[in-house]
Amino acid sequence: MEPIEIGLWVSGGMLVFVVLGMRVAFAAAMAGFVGLVWLRWNGFDYDPDRFWKAVEISVKIAGLTPHSKVSAQVLSLIPVFIMIGYLAYYAKLTTALFEACKRWFAWVPGGLAVSTVFATAGFAAVSGASVATAAVFARIAIPEMLKIGYNKQFAAGVVAAGGTLASLIPPSAILVIYAIIVEQDVGKLLLAGFIPGVFSAIVYASMIIGIAMMWKNVGPPVTGFTWRERFESLPPASPIVLVVVVIIFFVYNPFGDAWGTPTEGGAVGAFIVFLMALYRGMRWGQLKEALLDTAKLTVMIFTIIWGVLIYVRFLGFAELPAAFADWITSLEMAPILILICILLAYAVLGMFMDAIGMLLLTLPVVYPAVMALNGGETVAAADSAFGMSGQMCAIWFGILVVKMAEFCLITPPIGLNCFVVAGVRDDLTVQDVFKGVTPFFIADAVTIALLVAFPGIVLWLPSLAG
Amino acid sequence: MAGSAAVLEDSSLLSKLDRILLPIERFCALLSGLAIFSLMFLAAYSVTSRKFFGAPMMGYVDYIEAAMPIIAIMGVSYVQRDGTHIRMDMLVSALKGRTLWFFELISVLMILILIVALTYGAWEHFDRSFDCARLLCSRDSSIDVGIPIWPSKLVVPVAFAVLVLRLLLQAWGYGRALILGLENPVAVPLNLTIAEQAMIEAKALEGLTDGTD
Amino acid sequence: ATEWNVSVWGKRRAFTEHVEKLAELVSEKTNGEFTMNVSYGGLSKNRENLDGISIGAFEMAQFCAGYHADKNRVVTVLELPFLGVENLEQERAVSNAVYAHPAAAEEMAQWNAKLLMTSPMPQYNIVGTGEPRTTLEDMKGMRVRATGGLGKAFEAVGAVPTSVTATEAYQAMESGVVDTVAFAQHAHLSFGTINQADWWTANLNPGTVNCPVVVNIDAYESLSDAEREALDSSVEESLDHYLANYGELLKRWDAVLEEKGVEKVEIAPEVLEEFRATAAAPARDAWIADMEAQGLPGQELYDLVVKTLADAKAGN
Ligand code: NA
Ligand code: NA
């Protein structure tokens, strides 16, 4: 049998097990392991005497992968980013942030909803996880909106959608994972997420203002904050600004050399939030809980990483990614149409799957194909299909798929953010939240279309960084 | 996501073993957490000494790489205990009773076989770097400061061995539920609907914020 | 038919041309009966290539001694700073001599590996950004990507070796993880560090890195006589091809520097002398003492290198 056929069978089998409910990390690792055995034994012409030899070699290849793959300095970003988010709760940055946004932005039509969007965007700057963001703001923002007569479905929708911003605006665990899978510069990807993240927030806010102007009862403006009150709200929320500035300057300093690496930026940011949490009364018991929670999320993510990388190692031996790339480039179709089809496929897949699992499982095959579509890893902008260099294409595609993955957090039937919001609020059903979040599909579709049509939104900042 | 599901307890031997293993797993996970915490200090220290004292830290990358297996893998069993490793539960959440326990049992048994194999493979990887006929028993060293790599490689089979114990308990738990037709078996993560899971997650966050007031 | 998997890393470049040539020659000589499938990073991480050979995951692989000195103590003699190797022919000669030494073969046999050929490289000069570092004072606190003996040499003058992998070097330089990168010319080109650089040292010549190509012993022994003959007889030819190809690259080098706007920095002779005095002898003595303490013939290996080098220079 041809290695590629084995690759297809094993990949298909893995998807079946994933659908049947096996933990994604272990389904991928098992597929990789079984695939390695099959491939090796196939190489031995299915000689029964050499079956155990094939198993032994495969066990050793698979067994060295977890250590080999997690022992990379760049991966240390993920736990640090996760820890910042958990420490931020204890530093009470969330309520401070919402209060500040309210005092500054709530005077516009749909004011509280707009404030919520900006507050989630701000919290996104210290949080790598979308679901956590949605859960926090469901508790803080929804009651305030209901108090002044908001439609409750709409209020819930705002929070569910606002939560998705956390994965575009750095720090973002999912962007780091993308960077590692495709072996691109983490710093540039994080930078690249910044403008599309803020852009998404602005699209959300504009849509809310539009809706509020059309239907008066959706969200009345909240006025009456004095300038003094506004400025007083800033200091408690300011550590967030500090953390954002620190992380950005470590990755890209507009006035000179970057201060260091993203990991160092994350660590210094975490340190600031840690001091803040201490100041706000965090003690050993709470720190221990925060560390355990950080460890849990970290280990969960890393298990998927090494599990999928065992599968990827098998793909390397089976040469499947190259074959898929050849197939994609041989299609008689405009490259941009193929790209749009790929994004639509992600929209469908993402309806049923977790974002990280989805990206990790598909990227090893899809990413080389997209790069080949553009003209290869090293293509110059002038010779490429999408009008950008190989490196820029990698960044652009990364932001697009992460935005797709975030979009999937609010689409039925398994939009996790909607379930979280409904779970926090006893007076809301999941159907309510899905109804309220519907306008945001349109906003997200518009955002994605604009990111596809004007790659400059994504690429401007990373291109400044050289 | 990282919501923890419920694991029931009673006075059975299985549940007792579950509760004996739990503190060990918690300790391993706490090691992960502490390693992450130290990472923060290490990076902050490295930045400070470089930026303000012009003396970059020797071996910074080596130490981080050595710590990564503790961070990434040590807590793997703790995460398996309450079913935090993500999966697609569209199908599973529609199942009930014996059918559900059957699916879960098969799934756990397959993971068990996989992890036993990986434990052996990871041990072999450690063993190749370990040779006590040599200085510091080292047959593989880091790139800048030449520290032995075997301790970092040893982390993986140790963490996996704990996971094997956990998987044995879970296989027992699901097997028992399958045979006895139990509704709410002990020592296994109970399959929550997404809504219930979201509720627990939100409660956890609530606890988190309230705790500091 | 025999098909071998070969694990290398990065992308195809001057550094892997002998492997590509070997695959081509072997296939030609056996009429396609014996083929090699060269994989750039798909089969293993570069630092685990020896593990892969030991396991039998693939049949041939390339690695560099400085990545993991404890895995391959013997060949690290070739990475000692300031050995005085002047060109690729001499590098090839000293590598061959050390690879033929029983201590080297014995240590590699512990990994089920047999040393097939070297990947001769010129002196690892450094590129950097900002003001050129032309004195030892400038090098204090400098974070330099330099592995193995080179790292030790820079350490001796107060610099801090910070080893990212070759594939991460560009990113590390850009993000400021390192200030300077020590590479051979081909690597400055293929890993893009030359695009980041403001200057390149033309005559620092601190030493080089040794990167053998090895084969799995079992796989080698199970080759048919014709296949083994095809492999063995292609080694020298592949190295000739490699050297010729690398020679072309070196000829183009000055033009490359000019095109990229990189300043060619000449270090003053007295600075070089000072560097050599600080780094060379102590590193050599420490290495020999270290090896002898571990029961390896450190002095003998070092003498072998010195003698072979002298012979090679006399022969030229
Ligand atoms: Na974020
Ligand atoms: Na969804």
C-alpha cells in the first residue's frame, strides 16, 4: 500500500474516534501511533515476524515526541499568558475595567453594550481565553444592562460575542499554538492579531450603535458622568494598559529595538498583575488555586499539542501534507476561491469542534496547501497568488483561521461562549443567547470579508516590525 | 474547555483508591503550577539583568527547556481525573446508562493501551540519555551550559505512570458501571451537558472573585 | 528495492548538498534499486536525530556535535576554538581523521550509528546589528548564538552564548534574544540572518561547527553488497560536489554583502591575538582534561587534529 493511502485511512479513523467522543489529544496520539506501526509494517511487507519490530520502533518514536516537542523555549509563552488571565481575577481588573469603560463610553446610543464590548476587548489584553472572558462579563455587564431596560437576549449576545475578542488581541494562547504548528514568528503573529481584534471590537460597537439608533428600546445611552469621575475610574484599570504596553514593546518597539521576546514580555506582564493581586489581597491559598487552575488549562492544551504532534510525525513519514498541497494547487479554481472554501469548511467544522482541537488537527495538512496556493514558503509578494510574501501569507491565514475559530464560539449548535453565558445567568436559556448573538454573526462575517479583501488590516503592523 | 466535571465519591474500595491517587495528582499539578510561577520570575530576572545590568543570564534558554516537561506534562493525570481533556461530546452527551458506560470504557481502555506504550517509549528516551558510567550519569546535555537532560526526560514516564494508574481506576469505574448498570458511578468524571459544564465553570469563577472580597 | 529515510532539517541549502548528491548517485548506480528520501524536518527535531538513528526510525541523518556534547564527546574536538583550519579541504581532512579514530566509531556505535561523512564548513563568523563589535570590550555581555566550542570561546571573553536552533536564529535576532549570530556563510543566507545584519566579521575566524552525517549500523549492514558498494563509493564524490558548490557560494559572498548593505568588518590583529590567547588554550586544556577524566583519549585526539592539519597544510 502507498504511504499516502495509509495516511488517509488513519486520518479518517482518527476523525471517527473524535466524533465518537474520545479525548482529542489521545485520539490524535493514537492515530499517530497506529499509523507509525502500520507504515513501518507496510515497509516490512507485512512480515509477521517483524510486526513487533515495527511496534517497537513506533513506540520509541511516539514515546520521545512528548518530551521532544514540549521542550521548546517559545512554548513557555502559553503558560505565562494563561497565568496572567487567572491572576487578573484576583487583581480585580475586570470590574475596574468595566467601570472605566462605562464612564467613558456609555453616553453613545447602546452605550452600555458598547462599553461592554470595549471592556471585553480590554480584558482580552490580559486574557488568552475567550470562554473565561465571556463568563466574567456575563456576571458584571448583563445585570447593569438589564437594570436600565435592555432587551435581555441582546445583552447576552453582546457578552457572548465580546468574549471572542480574547483570542485575537494579544496575549492569545491560540495564536501562539498556530505559530508553533506552522513554525512562524510568534511575535509577529501576536502583533498581527492586535489590529484585527480592535477592528472586530469597532465593528461590533458600530453595529450596536446602529441597532440602538433604529430601535430605541434596545439600549438607551447612559449620561451624567463628570470628567472627574471618568478620570478617577482610570487608575484601578491602568495595570491592564501597562501590561498591554509592556507586551507590545517587548515584541515591537516603534521607537527602536524591541525590548526582548514575547515570553519575557508576558512574564513581566504577569509579574505586574501578580503584584497588583497581592496588593488587592491575594494570599497563598488563592495563589495556589490560581496556580492549579493555570496548570490545568496549560496541561490540557499541551496534551493536545504533543498528542497531535505524534500524529504530525506520522504524517511526515506518510508524506500526506505534501500530497494534499499538490492536490489543492492542481485544482482548476482561482486561489482566492479555494481559500474562501477552506474558510467556509472551517466555519462548518467549527460548529461542532473546539477551536484549539480544530486548528491542531487540520493545520498540519491545510497550512502547507494554503502556502503552496500562494506560491510557496519563500515566494515574493510580486509572484504570489494573494499578493503577499510567503511569511505574510502565513500571518494573514493565521489571523483568518483564528477569527473563524472565534466565530465558531458563538454559532449553534455548540457555540461554547453562548452556553457559558446562559450557564451564568439563571434567567437566560441557551436559545435566548443564540438569538441575541445573531446580529454579531453578520458583524463577524463583515469583519472576515474585510480581512480577506484588505489583508493590509492584518499585515500592516507586522510588516512594520521588519 | 477547562471546566471540571463532577467525580462522585462513596465508601467503596474504588472510591478510596480514587481519593488516595487524587492528592498525588494534585501535587503533580501543583508542581506544574509552581514551575510556571518560577518561569515568570526567571524571565523577569533575565530581562532585568540584561536591560539594567548589561549581564544577560547564562543558560536561560536551557533552563526554560528543562522546565517545560514539568509545566506541560506533570499534571496530565490530574486533568484526566475530572475529564478536563477536551473532546467532542455531541454523541456521548446523547447516550445514557449502559451504552454510555460501554463507549466510555472502550475509550478509556484504548487510551490506557496508548499511554502504557508511550510510558515505555518515554522511558526508553530517558534511558538513552542516562548512563551512570559517566559524569553526572549524562549521555545527553543541553546546548549552552551543558546541563544533563535526563532529569527532564524522566519527568515524562513518571507523569505517564501516574496517568496509567488513573486510567486503570477509570476503566474499573466504567466497567463496574457497565456490569451493574449504575446511574451515577463513582471515581469517573460524570458526563455533563455543555450547559451544566458551563454552570460549573461559571461557579468556579464566581468562587474565584468572591474569595478575594 | 531498498528505500532509506534521511532526516535533515531547515531547507535544502549548501549544507545539505552532499546528502542530496549522495541520494542521486546511489540511485543512479543501483538503477533506482536503492533510493533515499531526504526529509527536511518531517521525521525528527534536529537535536533528536541521533535518537532517531538509535531507534531505527530512519536510516541516515545529519546532526551537529555542539547540540548535545554528551551524546558525542569525541567529535567535539573538531569544534575547539582557533584550531587554525583555513579552508574546507582542511576541514574535511581533519574530520575524516577524527571519524576514523576508534574512539569516535565506538562512541557512535552506542547510538547504533556509523559516521559516514562530514559537512565541511568554513569559519563561523558573526553578524550583528548596530555598531560593529570590534574589541573584546565590545563583546562583554553580548548575546551570541554560538554552539559548542564556539560558545565556549565567546564565553571566555565575557559574551553570553544563547543557543536558539538554526531555524529560530533569524527570529531570535529580530526579537533581540541574541545580538549576534555565528554561522557559516551558507547559513547566514539560508536562515536569513544576513538580512537582519548591519555587519559581518571577515577575519574573526574563531572556529567552526562539526556536523556529521551518520547511518544506522543495522540498515547499513543489511544492504546488499552492490548497494553498500554504491553508497561507499559515492561518499567522496558527494563531498567533492559539496565543496565545489560551497566554493561557488563563497565566491559570491562579497557581492551578497554589498547587495544587502552589510559592512565587512576587519578585526585588528592585536584584538585577534588577545581573543585567541584568552579563548584557545584554556578551552583546549579544559577539553583535554575533561575527556581524559572520562576515560577518553583527549590528548591523542587533539594531537591527531593538529598533526592532520599540519599535513594538510603542507600538502597544499
Ligand atoms: Na487575549
Ligand atoms: Na459553534
